Amino acid sequence: MEKLLIEGGHSLNGTVQISGAKNSAVALIPAAILADTSVTIDNLPKISDVDILAELLEEIGGKTELTDDTLVINPENMFAMPLPNGRVKKLRASYYMMGAMLGKFKKAVIGLPGGCNLGPRPIDQHIKGFEALGAKVTNEQGAIYLQADELIGARIYLDVVSVGATINIMLAAVRAKGRTIIENAAKEPEIIDVATLLSSMGANIKGAGTNVIRIDGVDELHGCRHSIIPDRIEAGTFIILASAMGDSVLIDNVIPDHVESLIAKLREMGVMIDVADDSVFVRANHNDLRSVDIKTLVYPGFPTDLQQPFTSLLTKAEGSSMVTDTIYNARFKHIDELRRMGANIKVEGRSALINGGPKLQGATVRASDLRAGAALVVAGLMANGITEITGVEHIDRGYSDLENKLKGLGAKIWREKLGEKELSDLKNS
Ligand code: EPU
């Protein structure tokens, strides 16, 4: 196991290239199961979630070949192998194996990861959708069993706007008989990306990116080639980093519309940002930031996945800022760590009140989840002295080459192996 070390206080300059979207990749890879011939996915981020999903496809008989940022998936010999345990439990997004395997084989057994660091993350809406399409769904010893004689299109109203449920129902419905209508669907860009891949495979989907998606089932789907959209959360994280410590930073390969809510808030704080067709240039004003309030919402609102890194930035803004997460009520695990670094933050219910101003101090902190890790990297770059971050495996799950990208901007960041004592402290914690 490793830890990240950051010597804070150095300003960032230069250009950073944004990789393909993690939250698209983790859906597109399972989606390839639905095809009958090879699917090639380009612009993949180099993250451990991608490796695990490729291994899962091998477990069910697929052939995969990952070179650089391209994955070729040959689904010809895949079969409905039950996956109640093992790798499947390593990442939450393996729930997309349910929709894809159900759509292809009319059955699936998928183990679910246990409780997650963001609080309860139910999948009742995914199951409601599968049942509406005609599947029998049971939960036995932590694995979901799905079985259908036939999948038949249905009208499904989501009680909660859910990215995962919207995508999972699309995956199950593209090869169902007849028309499926998903109402109150999520509108995130990753949903459009998945619909684009499925359409290139021959699916008939209309309305992805709006709150009503119509799918006319087809009998067969074929292989295709697809390039993933840029990761708006990685882009947002770098925009926040540049706002915190940048003199002039160009964040390249971005769809600026996808980060509009973030840019609006940063401008409100006094950050100077220029937007071009596919890049964002931050001319930071980082010694004179104003406090702001944010509330996370479904897309196109302020994304919950940027709430944690944004909170770190707010510790630098003079005055009080309020952060409210309406999507996850327990996404505040980074706050104890920020307090260790000297931040003055109070959490009440779904909100955190940040009294910004005093400079953070380097400390030893632990990333409890992916975006908490990003928050600590932002904090470490801002702080005086050295910050040591453990729990790096969470960061490696979702940020492609973070250290090298930061080094390229002039950050002092490196990795070290954990010592014996740190390993035993970790075991006992
Ligand atoms: N929800 C339900 N029932 C369901 C599904 C969701 O009550 O059946 C609730 C959740 O508890 C949550 C809200 O609905 O309060 C939204 O959850 P959603 O289903 O949209 O989240 P998800 O699909 O599980 C994806 C991203 C998350 C991101 C959320 C919200 C992937 C693999 N994950 O999760 O990304 O936070 O959408 O935008 O796409 C991350 O990247 O760090 C991350 C956690």
C-alpha cells in the first residue's frame, strides 16, 4: 500500500489534459456485453475501476485487450456466469452488470458491494425497472438474482432521479420486446454517452439527456467503436485546483457546458475564468476569494462529486460558506480530515458551515472515498508544509494519472510505500 505526499504552497502553471469520463467508462464496458461482436472503446481513463471491469468481462468468457487508452471487448463467448462474490464486490458500478447481463442472457447473479462511504446507496429504482420489464428479482445473501422468460418494454417512472437506475434500465431494455419509456430519467452527460454507444451498436433510443427516454427494443446488437466523453468531474477538480493554487492553468479537452454550474460559482468567488470551445483557462485570483454557498443537485445543478474538493477551496475564502449536499447525506467524511489540517468547519445534518480564511497546515490524513481523496489533494496543495494522504487506492479508482498531471503543472507531489507501523495502524483503525 502507498501514500501520497504533497509539499503545499507551490503555484500551478501550464496545461493539463483531461481523460475520458470514469462514470461513462464504468457503464460502457458492461454495455459491450449486449453486443454480438467486438466493441472498441477509446479515450478510457487509466483507473483501477476500468481494470476490474475488464477482468469481470473475462470472468464471464469475454476477451478483452487493453492498450493505452483503448479497450477491445469481444463478447462472442460470453455466458451467464453467476458473479455472487469476488471482484464484482470491489466496485459499486458493477451493478451495471445486472442490466447488461439481464438484457443479453435474461438472467444474472451479481454480488453487491456493502455499505458505502457516502451513506446508504439503495438500488430500489434499478430493481423497480427490471421488474417492470418482466424480471423476477430476489436478494439472496448479498447477491441480486435476476431472471426473466422474456423482457417486455414498459413505462417506468423513477421515484428518485438516479443516474445508475436510468442507465441500468436502458441496458436491460435495448434488447427487450417493444417500447420502454423511462420517465423522470436522470440527464447527466454520461447517460447520453451510454445511449450513443448503444445506438452505434444498433439500439433505438430517443431522448437521452432529457427526463423522458424512449427505447424501442431490437433483437440484435452489433459491435462498434466509441470514444468516451471528457471527464467533467476530473475537469472540475482541476478547475478547482487551479482556482486554489493556479497562476494560469489551461484545462484542455473539456466540454465547458458540463462544468457550467462550477464555473458560475467560481466566478462568484472572484476567480477569473475564460471559456473556449473545448478548454477552460483559469487566471486565478486565489489570494482574494469570496465565500459562497453551494447546494448539490442533479445535473445540470452543482455536482455532488465536486462538493468535497470545492469544500477544500472554500477554506481559503474569507467569511462563511455553506455547503449542502442534497444527493448524499453522509458525504462529509473529508471534513474531519480537513479539520486536522486546521480548517474551521461545522457539519449539521446535510450541511457544512465553513469559516474560511486561515491557511491550512500539512497533516497526516486519510482518504475515505474517491472524492474525499481529491478534496485532500486540493487541501494539501494549499497547505503549509507536507501533507501525507493514505487511502490512495480510492484516488486510483477514479483519477487517471493524477500525480503526473499535477507534477506537469509544477506541484510537488510524490508517492511512498507505507511503512510497517503505518500498515499496522491502518489494520487496527
Ligand atoms: N437512489 C435511490 N434509489 C436508487 C438509486 C439511487 O434512492 O435505486 C438515490 C441515491 O441514494 C442518491 C440519489 O438517488 O441519493 C442519486 O443516486 P444515483 O443513482 O444518481 O447515483 P449512482 O448512479 O449510484 C452516480 C455516480 C456517482 C455520483 C452519482 C450522482 C457512477 C458510477 N456513479 O452514482 O459518482 O455521485 O451518480 O451524480 O456513475 C463518484 O464519481 O465519486 C460517484 C460517487
